[in-house]
Amino acid sequence: MDRVAKLASQKAVVIFSKSSCCMSHAIKRLFYEQGVSPAIYELDEESRGKEMEWALMRLGCQPSVPAVFIGGKFVGSANTVMTLHLNGSLKKLLKDAGALWL
């Protein structure tokens, strides 16, 4: 849990992902298309990935990936992020976190 919290606070946008997950890929593309360069941690490629995956599930992320943190705070998984994007509030979160300058 401490490792996830530490990594999540190191950059304005952090995504915990799995390289084989199509929803993770879609969320990463969404952020890139917004002009955001998130820190991405592929849990299936991390030495402590299983441990981090359990920590994400304890935070309430079901399924465990993609797990998105903005400004060091857990935002949610794909459904939450897509909802924020569609209702227009994702951009404000990104600006407030310093991930966007426009």
C-alpha cells in the first residue's frame, strides 16, 4: 500500500496498468490524446506487481487495472475516468493537478 501511495504521488497523473489489458490501453490513449504524459506502471512487468495489485484492490479498484491517480488522489478505474471525460470534469482535474496548462 505504501509503495502504491508513494508512486501515485510522484507525478500529476499515474496509471497502474497491465500491458495485456485493453481497457488500460484505452485509458492511456485517452490521457495521451489530452496532451498528458502520465507515469505508467505495468503491474505484469513490475517485480512487486502482484503486491501492488492487491493494494489497489484494497483501495476499492475493481478490477485492479487500470487504476488512475490524479494529483496523488485515487480517481478510479476506466468507468470513472470515462465518465469524468464525458461530463467534462476530467480536464479540470488535470488542470488542477498541473498535468495540463491550457
